[in-house]
Amino acid sequence: MSLRTIVTLPDPVLRRKARAVTKFDKDLHTLIDDMVETMRDAPGVGLAAPQIGLAERLIVVEYYEHEMDEESEENEDMPKKVWAIINPEIVKASEEKVMGVEGCLSLPGLVGEVERHTEVLVKGLNRHGKPMKVKAKGWLARIFQHEIDHLNGILFPDLATRVWQPQQEVEQEQEV
Ligand code: ZN
């Protein structure tokens, strides 16, 4: 495994519509493993292939599987799950939306207030080319929407009601 370089604006790959992945071979598995390692190193909670310079429809996400309730403090013992989804698509989205502040590893030093669906159903393929789906709520749903946007050349400031440069370092949870 090796770390890949995260590209930032104005790299044009971030604005391209990524192409579907059609080969589920060893190279793809290496790429997925590298993306997970790169996401953790950043650190971030999601990464899309265009963010490492590849216009391919592939995302990785690492986050808590179940939504935390407002009171419970985030703690290190809570299990996180890794998803690698190829050719992901949002096939269902809640009518309900929620505002949240998010950042992007490809837009360092910037955050924005973005309205996202509170729940989504994501369908795609796993690393072996088998169909898979994920039902996501809350922040996990936000991460999936942000990453899938990357595959269509959409960056969060395109959707944000407000974008600014925070004084303090951005929380890891916001970096996708
Ligand atoms: Zn991003």
C-alpha cells in the first residue's frame, strides 16, 4: 500500500465527470487500499478517486455506522466502518434536509454551510463487482452525498449558502 497525493483546486480533474469502473482486478484492489490509507493519513472521513487525480467512479468512506445521538460524546471505542463503493449512485433520498458545515481535503482551509438530505440509499458495487447498498443517516449520509458529488465534478462551494475560512483548524469529521 502507498499513500497517494491529494489534489486540490484548480486541478481540472476535480471538475470532470468521472467514468464508470469496469475492471475489478488487483489494480482496483490496490487503488482502494491506497485510497483508504490516504484518507486516514489526511485525516478525513471520505475520499473520492478524483481527489487523487483519477477520474473514476470510486469512493471510500470511514465513519460510524450508526448515527450518534446528540448527547453521546464521540469516543475512540465506537466502531467505525469502512466502505469502498464503485459506481455509487443515490437511488433514494429523504425529503427532509439539514444544514451542516463541511470541508473538503481538496479545498484546504475552507468550510461551507451546505444543505443535504438527512437520509440516503446508496447503491453501487463492491471491490469484487458485486452489487451492494448502504442506507445512511445523518453525518454519514452527508459524507456519501459529498463524495458522490466529487464524481460529477461538483464541489461543496457550488451548493453552499455560505463559504468561509475558519480561524481554527477544521475538525477531522468535516474533511471529506
Ligand atoms: Zn471533498
